[in-house]
Amino acid sequence: MTNESDSNLGFKLISVTVVLTAVAALMVGIVVSKLSEDAGKQRLYHGVEMMAVALLDAADKAADDAEAALEEAQAEEGAELAPESEGHVELDATDAMDAINAMGAIDEDDRTLDIDLEQVLLETAISEGGSVFVMDTEGSVLAHLNPDLFQGEEVGDLEMELTSVSQPLSDIGEKDDSNLVALVDLVGAYESGSGLLEIGEYETAQTLVIAFRNVTEQEWMVAVAEPEEATGSATASIKRYILLTIVVLVIAVIASTAISVPLIIKPYYSEQMALSAKISAANRNLKKLHEVSLGMQKHLELDKRMIDILNAARDVVGLDRIFIFMPDDKDGAMLQCRGAVGNEEEAPEYIRIPIGAGGGAISRSFATKEICRVTSGDISGEFRLKPPYSEIKALRSREFVAMPLIVENKCVGVVAADNQLSKIPITKEKIEGITLFINQAAVAIQNANMYAKLRGYADMLEVTDHLTKTFIFDHFKKYAEVAAARVNRGETRLAMGAITMVNLTEYNRKVGHNSGNALLVKVADKIKSLSDEDSIVGRCLGSTFGVLYLGDAVETAGRTMDELAKALAAVNYPNEELLDDKEIHFVCDIVEYDAAKGESVNDYVNSVIKSVREKITT
């Protein structure tokens, strides 16, 4: 099951990583492809701008040459430029040509500036690339670096599909039109733009990407043309590079994930599972300890309580067998097995060993109050049982541990444990674990002893009220002192409730004292019947009764007292109709004992009684 989970985990990790990597690379590819296409267009735009600047510079230079020629002609003929003109006059290219013609410096039919357009295009195209041509408003190609590009077609009549211009395409045609415009119509129409031009037919057909720029000063249009394949070659190269990168990344991710799963992920999850198992075991241990602690607050027989503790220790610590030995009640010379879990040999009542010589490791642990541990079958000397006790099959073990039960610095018993069946070594951690339960067992023994003493004290004294058969007030307070001592040691909780009849005096006066005594007996019986067996009921003073609640009962004591008062008030008492209020009234209160206050038990009991009586006056 674990291997299958690991395989599924590795497959899921690889799948998710591959998908994420592919998507990320694809998104980057789309962005880069778009940027590369835009870069190609920008390159063409940059080229055509450079051509336009070069042509303008050439035109300006030709104009300067014409002006110089005009000045030279004036000097030779002695003519003046104009009567109203003085100084140096700068001419543009057209004015310069008109002035030269007027003086006959050049032929009337030759009105062109001395500009070698093809040389200008060639010099610029060398650095910018592309096939460059210049067109005038008539659609005539003034210069072209590659005359064969258009395959002898009339260039001006060719229609180009505009993709971008210096004004919206919606100004050119309708939304659904193809935006086809003849090249000659572009001269002077827009500042700049670009588009696609299809030339040739069949095998010679190709699509050109053209970027143009109008030179308005000369009424020229300069354009750069490249085959679409050449323009997209860089983009295609980038796309191939991106595709190759995606493949390499996917392979790398699969390889790295395949390596990471067995070397990193599986060990990590194994550690987490081991940690989770330890935490679960710790939670089970705490739960068992909590259950044992709750059991300590119940008045169970000592032997039964010991068995509960041993069972919990066996489940939590993980031992095969656990025995508990305590001194024999007769003469104290023998250690009697008082309980065992996991034992399939002799019954506990037949397992007895002497205290002292011959009792082995168990007897030594009792005498020295120390843990005695035997490992690897090394049983020798005083750790070995002497005959006839060595014949007890239940005690035959080659590896075990014996731990003393200490109560008030006195050893009251021994717990012995082994792994006779599983043969698993008893580690230090297991010994520490079982020690926790031994401490609980010691507390249980201590509580049992205190409880026995309390019961014995009650038997020796006249501790009950002769009328109500509840504890007299003094004994009630002594029991409260014993319970408060346990509270001070943090072993339990204590709360005292008090309930009183408000109008008993009036009842005695109007009905009679004998009837009043009968009323007290009836109320006392009702209180005892509604209180659990662990609660202590006593008659405190007059018509006031007290109830002591211990352990878990404290949590619900307040509700219990309220229910008790309601139940008493619901009873029909003889002759209560003679009272002014026509019924017997009851008031109650309850207070939990707080060891932190440091008050005496006597003060605590009296304060509860005072509190309930103050309710009568209010």
C-alpha cells in the first residue's frame, strides 16, 4: 500500500510540474514571439526612417550645391540676385533651380538636382538591410536597389494590404474591407505605415512586408521591402528555440522529480508518518493516563483498581505480562500477587514469594526500594528465586524488571513485568513509561488506605445523628478535613452544599415538635435518596443539612443541589397548610473548596452554612 501511494505521489508531482512548466514556457514563447514580430517591424520602420533622412540630407546638399553654382554664375555675369535683396540668400532646391535656369547656367529641360538616389539608397541599405526603392507621385520608381524584385510589374499600380499607418485604418475603408491601397496612392497620403504586398503568380508568387515613409518636401515615398519569410525567420528561430527549451525543461523536470521522490520526498513523508505514529502513541498514553486518573476518584475495591491500572500500563507501554505484589495481610512475611495481566499460568492467589532470602529480584526490589532489572538471562545470586518458589511457572522469565511501589516513602508493593512471549527487550523508555502507572498505583493504594482509616474511624465512634441517621456535624467536618487534605495534594476536588428549611420553627410552633421531628426525618431521607453513594450527608445545625461532593461530582454539584431543593419543595408534608405560606420552603447554596485561600476546613464549612442562612433573610 505504501509503495502504491509513493508511486501515485511521484506520478502526480511529475504531471503537475510538467504541465506548469509547459504552460509557463508557452506563455513566455507567445510573448517572445510577439515581441520578435514587433521587433521585425520596428527594424523595417527604422530602415525606412534612415532612408528618408538620407534622402533629405542628399536633397539639402544638392540645394547647397545649386546655391553655390548660382553665386558663381552671378559673379561671372556681374548680375545681382534682386534689387531688394541684400547679403546672402539661402535657397531651397526649387528656387535654386529656377535661378540657375534664368541665368542659362543649365539647360531648361534639365531641372533635376544633382542627386544620385541609388547611391544614397545603397549606402544606407548596406547597414539597414532590405530592398529599398523611391517612388514619386506619378507612381514612377526613381531609384531601386533590386529592380527585379517586382518582376517587371508596374510598381505604382500594385495594391498593398495596409496593416498599420499613421492614421486609423477605419479612415481608409469600411470595417470589413481588406484595406487594399495602390502604392501610388500612398505617396503623400500618410506620414508612414506598413503592409503586405503579394507579387508574382504560381511558383514565383511571394509576399513582401513593406514599410514606407513619405518625404513630403520632395513629394517622394521611400520604402523598404523584404520577403515575409525573411522577416519571420528570426521569429521562427525563436519559436524553435522556445520549443526546444520546453522539451529540455520537461525532461529536466521529469528527471529531477523522479530523483527527488525516492531521495527527498519519500524519506520526508516516512519521517512525518513516524512522527505521526509517535504523536498518536503519546495521545493514547495520555488518554489512558487520564482514564486511570478518573478511576482514582471512584471508590472501587483496591484489587480491581490495581487490575485497571495494570491493563492500562500493558496497553500503553507494550509489555506481555505485568504482576503486582503486596505484603500478605496475615503476618507481612510474604509478598502476595494481588493482580496480574497477560498471565496464563498459576492464578494470582497461588503466587506467593518470601520477603527476604529466597524471594529473588522481586523481594530485593521491595527491600531496597530500587528497580531490579534482569537482561539476557543473567539471573544469579539474590536475583534468583530459591526452591520451592522457583517452581512457580508464572515467575519463570529470563528477562524482566521489578519496580517498587512507594507510598509516603514506604514500599508497599512491587510491580514485575516481562516480555516472555514477544521476547522484545525492555528498554529504558518502557521502564519510564510503566513508572507513570506505578505512581498511579501508589496513589490508589494511598487513597485506599486513607479511605479505610476513615471508615474505621466512623465505625469506632458514634458518628450519626440519632434522629436523621446522617453524620453528626463534628464527624461531617472531620470527613471534610480528610477530603480537603486530598485536595491540597492535588488528588481530587471538594464542594459542599447546604440546604435548610426556612419555616421549621413556625411548623414546630403551630403543629408540634413531634411533627417537626418527623418532618426532619422525612427531609433527611429524601436528601439521602437523591444523593449518590459517594456523597457524604450530615446534619449540621437545626434544620440545615450538608452534602460533600468529591471528584467528578463537583462539576454537577450546583445543578444537583438545585434539583434537590426543587424535589424537596415538591413533596406534600403533613399539616403544612397550617403555615402562613401554606408550604415548607427550602433554600440551598454550594461552594467549592479552594486550597489556595488557605482557610481552615472549619471556617470553610461554617462559611457555607452562613451563606445559605443569609439567603433566608433576603
